[in-house]
Amino acid sequence: MADIGAHGGGRRVKNGQESLGASPGMTLAESLRQKLEGAIAAGHLEPGSRLDEQEIAQRFGVSRTPVREAFRLMAANNLVELRGRLGATVRSIKAQALIEMFQVMAELEGLCARLAARRVSQAWGAEIGEIHQRLVAAGETGDIDVFYDINQEFHEAIYEASRNTFLADQTRKLRNQVAAYRRRVTRMPNRIADTVREHEAIMQAILAHDPERAHSAMRDHVNLLGDNLLDFLAAFE
Amino acid sequence: MADIGAHGGGRRVKNGQESLGASPGMTLAESLRQKLEGAIAAGHLEPGSRLDEQEIAQRFGVSRTPVREAFRLMAANNLVELRGRLGATVRSIKAQALIEMFQVMAELEGLCARLAARRVSQAWGAEIGEIHQRLVAAGETGDIDVFYDINQEFHEAIYEASRNTFLADQTRKLRNQVAAYRRRVTRMPNRIADTVREHEAIMQAILAHDPERAHSAMRDHVNLLGDNLLDFLAAFE
DNA sequence: ATATCGATACATGTATACAAAATGGCACCC
DNA sequence: GGGTGCCATTTTGTATACATGTATCGATAT
């Protein structure tokens, strides 16, 4: 340990350590949060797995303090579970909790769609149409990862179109919480074709300025995804 | 500072320090979070006011570390704003954001009511009826603080009755976020009478197992409160 | 007199040191 | 042979020390 400068600032990256990927003006805790949340969403950190403060601190070449603070920050987003002195774990969501979360998410995304139907301009139609075209293309190519990303774009566009930033934030957060589980389901048999069809219904309702239809189309879409996800998980346990 | 034991554990409470009110097995950061969140909800800490790490640490006789962690935890609940090195402040919510939050809250509480209408048993009717009776009594006495607390109990009972713990948590969190602003509105002219009447409509719809009516009654109730709150704030600015 | 620059003071971010609780393994007893 | 209690290790919680960025205040120049 003698080769690490006395105290404080002089951090430096030794071989074998991961970089925090440029964080100008950002605090270490915040950079760590982004890195770790990305790893969770991408599935590199499995739900239920333990997060070791020291290990992570060493891996990124920082002290335990910013790591701990990042854990607290992630606990705020419900991505990490803090259990007193028992340590931090990647939040593992039980099937029952997933059902509950999808019920809420269906309602929130439905509200996004309803508000969007009331508020979108004509110009927005071109934008969402373009996203949808790319989704269809990705579906035909069969490139699952690209499809997943464009799918996310589609929903994101509707969040924004709701013109309610708080609602958009809230919905995004919830989406992130189940991201680790969702990703697995994109590979199910008819999921891609169904998604394209459901998105079309949602899009039409919004562009027709029909709030109720937009709401129910979106709610059904999310609920169907939830059902698929549960079927998928059931096959494993 | 010489009289504070060398390092670590030996914490002790000197005169003039506030106690953290018995926290057996709980960590200091968690105790602090509860204390501070309570102070925010009660309005003792005004929105926008700066939270000084050292001052709070000294006030409760702990070091800066648990104070900082409590801030991170509260940031998770959107009660505190962290602005890099510029310090932490009690989150101040602009009118626009309040409108957005009430729109979401109306939907979430509405969902609670809808699910409750589908799921409540007969026994629950007695429980909610008893709470409502106490609310009416408090309304007649005119004891605003008691009224506020019982009002909260009423809503809490419906959260629980939804049998969706995630939804209940989410709704509670949102309620806490606007608590500092809500409390001020209870004192408005007809608010108490209106609240009692609206609660009756909600209760009847739930007990009649009419999900749609329960949903809209609750949504209207929350929206009306939001409107009142905005009127109230507008009078000040 | 006002505006700008610089030095100082202070608050936050980060690292390390110490204390205590929890996990795991071993010995001992039933 | 299995279970229970004790000890060592490991990991978290907390306190303090140090580094760095921000703000404040005063001096100087225009």
C-alpha cells in the first residue's frame, strides 16, 4: 500500500483497474453509480448478487467512501438493496413483485400515452413514425439487441410527448428497475411481431388524438409484456 | 475537541445535542434520515434551505459520514437535492412540478382505489368506517393537526387495501414528497368539509365494489386537493 | 465609485483508521 | 454422528485527516 500517495487526491489508475470513463466535474460516487447501474441493466451484475465494497473500490481504484455513497444513491433508484450491516445486494425482484410493478408501469405508461394523445403536434408524428420504421426494419433483420434499443426509443419518445417531466422520470425509473428482467424476454417466439403490432395500435391512437384508446392500447401492451415475462420466468423455476 | 474519544465507536451525547430517539440495531445514517425526513414533512426545514453537513453532524453528535449517507438516502426519495460541491438543499418544488406530481399522484391513488374496490373484504369496511368517523369528529372539533393525521390514515388504509405493496410504497413516497406543501393547504376555508364529502364518495364506491367509480372518485379528490394547493401557493407569489 | 482580480476561508469530496457486528469454521458436548 | 457454542476472519459502520473546489471579502485599477 506504500506506493499509493499519502492521503486524499492523488488518485491514479494502476494496471488491471477499470476506468470510470471520463467524469469531468462529476464526483466519483456519481460516476460509479452510472457505471454500476449500466452493468445491472445490461445483466452483467445478476440480481441477488452481493456488492462487495472493497472489491469494487479496488476494481475502480478508489476508496470505499465513494463506493458506499454510490450504493446509497442506487438504493434510491431501487436498484440496490441495503440490509443494515448485512451488506448491499443487487435488488432481486420476486415474481409477485414483478406482477405488482408491471401493474403500476402499465398505468404510468398508459398515462403517458393518454397525455401524449392530447398534446402531440403533427411534427411529432413524423418522428415517431421514423422510429417505428427502424423498429420494423430491426425486426425483419432479427437483430435482437438493436430491436431492444429501438423499442426503448419508442417508449422514450412517448414519455417525452406526455410533456410531464415528472411522469417521464418516474416511468423511466420504473422501466430501469425491471430492465434486467425485461431484456431476457425479447427473445421469446412471437414477441417481436407482437410488439410491432401493438406499437402500431398505440401510435395510431395517439396520432388520432384519442386519449382513451391510447391509454388502453399502451396499458395492454405493457401488461402483455408482463405476462410474457412471467411465463418466461416460470419456465425457469 | 479533545474531550471526544479518540476514534470510532465511543459516541456520547453532550448537552445541547439532539438525540436520535433510540435506534436499536439501526444505523446512524438511517436514524438521521428518519429524523430529517420528519422535519421536512413537518415543515421545520423549509424547501430550498441549505443542509449543512457539519452543523447537522454537530447537532446530533455524530460525524459527517453518516450525515452524508443520510443525504444520499434522502436524495433517493427526492426530498433532497445534491448539487455536486455546491451542497445539499431541501428540495424545492416549483408550481409546474407540483402540477405534474399531482397528475401522477391522482393516477396512482386512483389505481389504489380501483384495486381496493376489487379486493376488499367486508371486515375492512368496519376499519375504514372507524377511521372516517374519527376524521368527521376531528373536523367538527376543528383540530387541524389531528385532522391531517387521520386524513393520512384514511389514504394509507386504501394503499394497503390495494394489496399491491409496490404500488403502496410508490404512492406513499410521492405523498411524502409533497407533504411539506400539502400541510399548508389543510387550513383553507372549505377544505375540511370537502375532504369529508369526497372521502365518503370514495368509501362508498370501494365498499360497493365499483372499481371505476372508486378510481374516478379518488382521482377527483386528489386533483381537487392539487387545485386548492396551487390556488394557495398562487396567493403567495 | 464600481468592477475585476486575487488571496483567504470554508464546505464538500475522498482517503484512511478504528470499532463493532456478522459470517464461517472449529472444537466440544450431547 | 449431529448439533451447539465459541473464536477468528471478514465486512460494514463510523470517525477523522487531507485535498480540492467554491464563495467571500478586500485591494487595486479604471
